[in-house]
Amino acid sequence: MPAAPQLGRVAIGKNVGFATKRILNPDEVGPVPNRRIECLQSLPAGRRHGIGVIKRVWGYTVRIGIHLAVTIGVALVACAAFGLLDSAPALAQTQQQIDWCVNKGNVFAPDLAIGGCTASIQSGRWSGKNLAWAFQDRGLAFRAKRDYDRAIADFDQAIRLDPKMSDAFRERGAAYMDEQDCDRAFADMNKAIELNPRDAAAFSNRSRCWRARGDLDRTQADLTEALKLNPKEGYPFRERGVILFSKGDFAAAASDLQRAIESEAQPNIYAAVYRFLARTRAGENATSELEQNATRFNTRDWPYPLIELFLGRRTVEDTIAAARSPNDRCEADFYVGEWHLLRGNREDARARFQSAANSCPKSFGEYLIAAGELQRLAK
């Protein structure tokens, strides 16, 4: 995510208010049209030097938290002495809008985030590349609402304001992928990686492009690179596990899927079922583990009936009946095909896999594995 201002908790540097690391430099103040910043600029050198003392004591790297609070506290106390601060209520209101826009942890609804970003954009406090963060964050909120046209328009504006904002290229590429525009998505992901070769999410997102083009080797390579850069992210493990499953490397798939289950804050039913199938296909008894994983899920809605199918608590007919939407039914075909294959019913399995391959979106893991199963059954 790009840097976003944190009024009342800003660091003094080339960019104001990054929520990550920032160099504390008392001689540089970002060009942000903010009376608090203008106040800092107006302080005599001797008074600003007091902030430099903190730099020498704490070092150059400052993080959001108590260090930043104390740093800005020193500056604001000095400004208050000159009567140059805005009133506290205005600060609280503006900060709330910024918090909505930044939406750290996705705790706010998209509409609230959009409102906060729009207020920030219209406030006149930021301009040029210092405003790019608000357009990007609003684009993220529009994408969360599946309003891809508006999301892309906001990412366009962020890139116009800051052509080196790698996150904006990455997120616009993801929005293009959502619209099945792989060519534009691929170009944006490549640009994001060029600007920031250590962006794990860009490699992870680009893997979607390779997969859409049917190049599983390059898909796997990008997922592997993403995991090198961020080994704590669950999604690349899950996706690589699916690819390994489709290739028939069941033991390696099971290992990746376990890492996915361990890495994701919210348990993923599909990862649990994929791992059960991969372990079973590798010759292991995975039933007790699936029973244990089943207790982690609070819902009994789809796709939970799939767990009940493989635990013998639901019939094939009941499982198919539980699938309400077209996507649910395509998934049901795939998993019922796996159920038949585990019992040696190759022709029934083939029919279900073919149905899944015909009806599932190509972005689904079920489509990919069904295609692999059909190839193995044809041998």
C-alpha cells in the first residue's frame, strides 16, 4: 500500500506520514500544504534542531508508534507555542477520514473508505505525487465493490500523479485480471516488478496471468518467487499446491497446502479439502486430519458439504443438491469426480471431471485439476 498521511503522527521527511519506515531529517519537509507542516518549516533552525536531537538518540529509522508520537509531539509543542496549530476537532475529523481511506486491515466498509478518500482528495491538503495515495486507496475500495471501471480510473490517476508508484501498477493489473484483460494485466504486473523487484504481491498477481495463458511452469515460478520474498503469505502456497496437484505431484502439493492452512488467518475450506485429496492420492490416510480441520469452520453452507461428502456424512446426491449456483455445481462435479476416483470408478470420475472442465471458470483450481485428471485418465 502506498504511503498515506497520518496527521498528528507524521514523520518529517521527503514524504509525510508513511505507515512504514521513514528517515527522520529535520532539514527536509515534504511539500504538503498543511499548516502543521508550514509551522515546522517556519521554526528557527535552533528550534528545529531539537528534533535533530531525537534523530541522534534514536537513529535514522523511525516507525509509527511511540517514537513517531514523541517525534511529532516535540514539533507540535513548539508549534503550539507560536499559536500555529489548527484546532483539535478539525484534526480528529480529518484523521478519521484518512483512516477510512487507508483502511488498514480492511476494517471499514468500501463505501466508507471511498468517502474518506474522496474527502482527502478534495481537501486541498495534498497535490502532485503526494496525492497519489488517496486515488490508489480509493481504487482499492472500488475494486472491493467490483466496480472495476472506477477502480482502474483511480489507479490511472494515481499513476499519472506518481509514475513510479509500483503499487498502483500492481493493483491496476489485478483489476484488469478481474475483468479478464490478461494482456493489460500482464503489462502492469511487469511494470510493477520493474519498479519494485521485491514486491511479492506483484509476482503472485502475475502468476494469475501466466496461469490464464496456460503456462503452468511460469505460474509456478512466479509463485515460488513470491514465497521467497514473503514466505508467510498463504495464497501462493495454496495456488502452487493446486498446480502441483494438477501435475500429479501429490506429496509436494500436500506440503504446500499445509503451509497455506498454517499461514492464512482465516481457515480456507478449499485448502483443507485439496490437502485431504492430495494426501489420499499420495497413499496416506488423511481422514482424521480432515475431521480435525472440519471443526475450524463455523459455516455449514457451501462448500462445507464437500467435507461431509469425504467424511461419509453426505451422499453424492445430497452434495450435488447443496450446490446452488453454477460455480457451486461445477465445483460439485469436480469433487464428486474425485470421490469416484478414490473408489476406482474411473468412468464416473471421467464424466464428472469432463463436466467440471466444461463448466468451471478457467481461473478455478477445480478446472485446472480436472484437466490434469482427464489427461491422467486418458493414459
